[in-house]
Amino acid sequence: MVLGSIVSFVVALLVGGLAIYAGARVIADVDDYSHAVITALIGAVAWALVSWVPLVGPLIALVVWVGVINWRYPGGWGQAAIIGLVAWIAALVILFVLNGLLSLGIGAFGVPGA
């Protein structure tokens, strides 16, 4: 049971990292998958730390998540928000393929709402 949880976490983190990598590659021309995986991990932890706040938690968490992307990638807040949007779309596509076609039933750790 513990091994399954660890494998699920690692796969979800790699998917989240791949989605952020896609966004960063397209928008900021940064080609570093390991940097994207670390960004996904930091973003997921940051999201978890603030999303519990009643009423405004998810909004604050989204700003914090974009802030993590802004901190980790060049280009400022606007570009970070676009990287996040592209990452979210990429995560949905990746998850559609993995879950819809291969029936894996996984999520994307580090990409909100995916």
C-alpha cells in the first residue's frame, strides 16, 4: 500500500513537472525538465500551505503558485501566469492521454486543478 502511494506521488509529480516544463519551454524558452519538477514540488507545497484558508484560500493559493513560477523562471508575473496557464492546459492533455486512453487514474502534482 505504501509503495503504491509512493509510486502514485512520483508519477503525479513527474506529470506536473512535464506540464510546467511544457509551459516554460514554450513561453520562457527554458529547457530544463528537472527544474520544472522541482518547481512543481515547491508549487504543490506552497499551494497546500495556503489553500485551506476559508473563502479566499484557492485564490491566494493560485497567486502563490504563480509566484513560485515567477521566482523560478525569468520574465515577470505576466509571463509566469502564462506559463501556469500553458502548464495547466498541458497537464489536462497529458492526464487525458494517461487516464482516458491508458486508464491509469493519476493526477498532476504541482499543477492546480489538474
